Amino acid sequence: MDATFKAIGLEVPSEKDFNHLAERAGDQGEPTQLLRRGAVLHGRCWKLGEGLEVWTVLYESGTGDIFYADCRPGFRARYPQRISPWALTEYDEEGEAVVHGYCDNADAEVLFELQNLTEVGLASFRQRELYVGLCGLAYRARVCAKGSEPVRWQPLEDVAPERAAHENDWSLCGQVTAFKSLRNPLSGSELYWVYLDLNRLKLEVLINRRALRGSKLEVGSVLAAEIWLQGHVLDQRAICSRYEGVDISLPAHSFWSRLKRNN
């Protein structure tokens, strides 16, 4: 079954377990919906705690027939990023949407599974730039010796096509700038939230401790991983709620450098 669930500490070894998880997420998740081309997408977000989520989506056709579309793991990233330009591709009957774009102020391409299309609605996609929280759910990860691997951010299909299962799978290598231990409240599994500097962008990665290999994880370590990239778009209310005022530790000229005109 889908190995991405292991990154958030859930074991889904069989189709029966997968269906049970989807049913439970549908029953306990927070409901949202979105009208799409004569049909309706019904989203359910089951928040487990610590930012961990399980999303399930139902597709209701124009004739009123409802069937299960998708069930997937999620994690709410802590730091927003600005994406511009961007393009959204939807697969309504499969309950999926992906965003392809570039991180602002960096020549870093991203393609990720969009979790909360039904939650934010279409109004959030009428802007030239998107604010998103990105987090990679790690299939596997390894703490490397310093200097043993270069900084890397590439599609997994370019690095190891035999292991690439999704178009939003990526291979990365970067320096750990922060990390924190987490516990899945449902399963009790031990996880790591890791913040990585990849030169071209900074990215959050979630790793199951059982999937982490190599040396001891610490700030300054070099981490290589293969991830399934997912993210949440922030609507205006979510953006405003994250504002904590001006950071007086930053020099004043850094604020002005962020002001630029989009032609």
C-alpha cells in the first residue's frame, strides 16, 4: 500500500486497512466542499494533532452518485512560502490536485500535491502568487557525513526512476538548520520534523524515526532524503493569523528589499 503514510507514523499494510482508515477519516474529519464543473468535491480533514492529518475526498457527480476518490496523509507546514508563477492541475474524479511553480526569490522549481483545495475554495487561486506551506513526507532519509554529498533538489524520476511512484516525488540533500521530535497521537510512532537549507530554498521534511539511517541527527548535519511533496495553500485569513509583527532583529533595509513590482 501507499508508503507515504509511514512518514506520519501510520502503518497501512493492506487494502482493508487503507479502506478502514479512509472510512474513519471520513467519519471524524472536518467537512468542506467545492463545486467543480457540475459536480461536488467533498473533502474531510482528520486532524490527528502535532500538524498531522489524514485527508479523504469524495466525488459527487451531477446525477447525485457519490464515490470515494482519494485518501492521503498530510502535514501542516510551519513556514509559508510564496510561489510565483504557478499552475494548478486538477483531477476531480480522483480527488487530486497538483501545483507546479517556482519559489519566489529563488530559482527553485516545485511540484506538490495540494491538500486543501476544498478547504480554501477557488478565491485563493485568483492571485498571481500563492502562499503555501510545503512539507516533504520522507520515504527514506539518511544523515550523511559532511561533504559526502552535494546539495541536491531534483525530481526523483531523474535520480532514481525505478523508485519514483508519483510526479511530486523529489530527491534532496541539504543542511539541517532545525529539528524537533514529534509523536503521532494515534499510533504513538516517533517522528522528526526537520528544517533543511537546500541553498535554492528552505524546506520542511517529516521523517519517521524508523526510516532514518546514518549518523546522529543534529543541527548542522547533512541530510539526504526521498520525499513525497505536499502542501497547503493559505487563504487571506490564514496569512493574517500568522502575522506576529515586525522582527526588530532584522536590519531595516531587508524589509524594503522585499518590495518589488510584478510586471
